[in-house]
Amino acid sequence: MKTSNATWIIAKRELSAFFNSLVAYILLISFLGFTGFFTWLSGNGDVFFRKQADLKVFFMIANWTLFFFIPAVTMRLLAEEKRSGTIELLLTKNVSDRQMVLGKYLSAFLMVLIALAFTIPYYLSVSQLGNFDHGATLSGYLGLILLSSAYIGIGLFASSLTNNQIVAFLLALLLGICFQFIFGVLANGSTGWISELFNTLSLTSHFDSISRGVIDSKDVVYFLSITFLGIFLSEYIISKRK
Amino acid sequence: MNIRIENLTKSYGDQKAVDSISFEVKTGEVLGFLGPNGAGKSTTMKMITHYLNIDAGNITIDGRSVRNTDMKKHIGYLPEHNPLYEDMPVIDYLRFVAELQGVDAVKLDDRVKDMVRLCGLNDEKHKKINELSKGYRQRVGLAQAMIHDPEILILDEPTTGLDPNQIVEIRELIRTLGNSKTVILSTHILPEVEATCDRILIINKGKIVADGTAETLRKTASGSQVLRVKIQAPSQDEVKESVSQLAGVALVEKVEGSENRLEIQSHVDQNVNEAIFRLCVDKNWVLTEMVPFETKLEDIFRDLTMN
Ligand SMILES: Nc1ncnc2c1ncn2[C@@H]1O[C@H](COP(=O)(O)OP(=O)(O)OP(=O)(O)O)[C@@H](O)[C@H]1O
Ligand SMILES: [Mg+2]
């Protein structure tokens, strides 16, 4: 009871700080701008060109937009708290390290949910255009949410390592690139169990199958594992201040 | 609540910032924490508030270790650099802290109002914290430390940046709170310690070098009494000569730049007031002034920390 409370209070403050700065709006607008442009207007690839009433393009573009969007959200979470010293303020209140880290995670997660909520009109309008697979679309959204959660875990961890937001941002991107490409490339370039291992670590295949409408528990476990690992490592790093 | 610190040690790398210190603070006591820069005051406070881990030793509050996260709710803490969320309005910030400290939702508004009044923040309460002057920031720091009416207050240099009026008010407030709570405050302003603290703890290079009231510190520091006297007599040299020969007098010196004044240091535990008085009567001199000279806290502090 108390646990969830402190977490929620911290998340709430973080969100409102976010919306009181321009950053939140810039990020939201660019997220909606990018995904909207490619879904509707880009020419080859958009909904009209392909003459298919689905959100495949949206999911693919959203994956990439979130890839940049989320590190920009998470970079300040812990780094700024450490730089300004306010972390001392928080952690000497009736708050545990874990509650603080969870609160930070939650604020970023809610931020992403808000961004995704703004894309519901895409869903509503595309579904009017023709034969529409609602199941696949919901599964696609689930995929985006899981993917975001994993990105937030990575971004949070990057933010716990430094007190410089830019460093946190770049580090999160770097880790993201590992999960998006490098593990995939390594998997192709190796054989046997090593290839298997890198293939499992590679994010692309897990996301592809969910966004195609196939919900496999292995994929769900994959994204949740990255999330929990990110949160757990951040908590560990924060507790090491001492 | 009583705080008990036993053999507390903390190292940064191979530097011992706090080196096996032990002391106790009881409810109703205000402890003044003194020491030169880098002595380990802030480090000790950060361990009491459990921001920093304890390397060795123990800190207990009413017998429970501060390693238990839930002990933090009994403590109000003002960190030394007074970090604050710069982009929050004062009032929102205080509400945030109150919520976090578990202040009842019903009492929350009242509590925030009380703190705004107590710390003189009424005219500034809707400003963002980064718009405040240094003194007002400090007041916000104090307000947030006290907002949940904690039983223990840990204040790291609470009066830095305050104006003289506010300093008087805050000291008064600390004194009042100190009657029912346990307060530890650090400061570099020595008169402040005498004005607000029941007890003084001086640390130097991580070790305790003095612990006691201002009075006991003075006694142990000097031991002997120093008197300042002014005697009107035909010959000052004769006065000096005769006084030096009195039993119990250790040293007599003329006070520079002041006619007819002598500084007389007695041997330990010897009272020479009476002898001086009788001497003057015998010789028909006029004794116009005789004041015991208090060792200044500054001098004690220097003695203890300059080697
Ligand atoms: N994070 C840190 N890393 C390394 N050394 C530190 C750290 N914090 C403090 N120290 C060192 O520990 C010693 C004690 O520092 P502390 O801040 O406790 O001193 P202080 O008594 O509060 O001094 P001041 O009066 O200047 O505030 C100093 O030598 C300081 O350099
Ligand atoms: Mg200090």
C-alpha cells in the first residue's frame, strides 16, 4: 500500500514536470508527426499506396520513432536527479531506492501510453477503410507497449550510470542499437548455440512476430525480462552511491 | 527519539572521512555539530539520514538501526547544498514533499500553510523555486524538512544565506522545536551554537575532539581564570609588580592601548579576586573595574582543530 503510494507520487511529479516543460510537447508532436506522415502520406508504403487497411507501416515506423523518442524521455530520469543533487532529497524521504526507480519507470511508461493513445484515431480511421484485422492491430499495439517498456528499462539503466543527460541519451541509443542490429548481425555471423543466443537477444525478431499478430509467450517474456533487468540494474547502481 | 551512534566509520577511497565516532543525542536536546571544512560533519549527517551507507559501526534511533528504510519517516533533513526541484512552484513542491512523507491528505493543506507562515514564505509561495533568492531557497529547504513534523531534525548549516531577522526567527524556532524533539545542526557560526544548542560536538579530521556544553568546553580548555582589572594608582609599574607577587597569580600583562588596565591570569583553580581587592584597599588604590574574561569559543575551536 505504502509502497505503491510513494512510487505513484514520484511518477506523478515527474510527469507533471515533463508536461510543464516544452520537451514533452516537442516529443509528442514529433512522434505523431513521423508516424502520421509515414502511415498516411509518404507515397510508396502508406495506407493508400498499398491499398491495405492495416497499420503495418505504422507499427514499423513507431518502432523506430520510439527508438529515439524513449531515450529522450528517459535520459533525465536519474541523471538529472543526480546532477542537481535532488536524489539526496528523495532518498532521505520515506522512500526506498526501489520505489524511486519504479516511480521513474512508471512516469516514462505513462508518457509512452499517452503518446500511443494519440494514435488511436489512426486505428479508428484505417479500420473504416476496408477489411480490417482488429486482432492483429491489438497485438501490434501490445507489441509496441512491450517494446517501449523494454526501451524504457534500457534508457533508465543508461540514466542511472551518469549524471549527464546527453551521455545517458547516447548510451541508451547505443544499447538500443545493440538490441536492434548488432545482436542480429552477430547471430547471422555465428553458428550453433552462440548464434542461437544472439538470435534470442535480438529485439527485431521478437517485435516482428508480435506486430504481425502472433503473440508468443516467449516474446512477451523477452520484453519483460529486459524491462525488469533494466529496473533492477538501475536500482543496483543507485544503491551503489553509498 | 534518542539517536545513538557507535564507532561510526566512513571512508571515501582510502580517506577516512568519519573515523570511529560515538555519541548520543536525546529527545529535547539540540546538538551543535562543529568542525573545520572537511571534518566529516555532512558525511555523518548523510549516514544518519541513511543517504550514505555505513561502512562500520552503527546508528540506532530508539534502538532500531537506521538501515531500516521506515526509520526515515521520523527524520526531517536539510542537506547542505539544499537541492530543490528548480522548476516547481514553492507550494507545489511543499505539497509533493508532504505527500511523500505520508502527511494525511486531510491535514496536508494546513501543514503546508503552517510551514509557509513559519518560514516566512507567504509572498513567494507561487514563485518557481529557481526564481527565489538564496535566503528564500534556504527557507524552502527548512520548510520541507519540517513539513511532516518529524521527531528528529538533521539540519546541515540551516542559517546560511538568511537575513539577520530570519536568523533570529529560525534560531528561536529551532530552540522551541528542540524542547520536544531531537535536533542535530551543523554550523560554522560559533555564536549561533551558543544561541541555539544545548550541547556542542567538535570534530576534526573525522574524530571527535570535544563534546559538552559551551561552559564545560571553556573550563576544560582554559582551566585557569583570566581577569581584566583597571586600577587607578600613582604608579602603574608598582601595581603590576605588587599584583604579580600575589599568591595564585600566574601572569600579569598590560592591556595594549588601554591605560591602567591589566590582564591577570590565575593558576588553575585559584581565585584571586579577593586578594586583588584587599591589595587595592591596603595601598589606597582605586579599583574601578574587575571583569572575568571568558575564553572565546573561537579560541577553543582553534585550539582543538589547528594541529
Ligand atoms: N562523495 C565524496 N567522494 C569523495 N570524498 C568525499 C565525498 N564527500 C565528502 N568527501 C570527503 O570527505 C571529507 C568530509 O567531508 P564532509 O562533507 O563530511 O565535511 P564537512 O565537515 O561537512 O565540511 P564543510 O564544513 O566544508 O561542509 C572531506 O575531506 C571530503 O573531501
Ligand atoms: Mg558540510
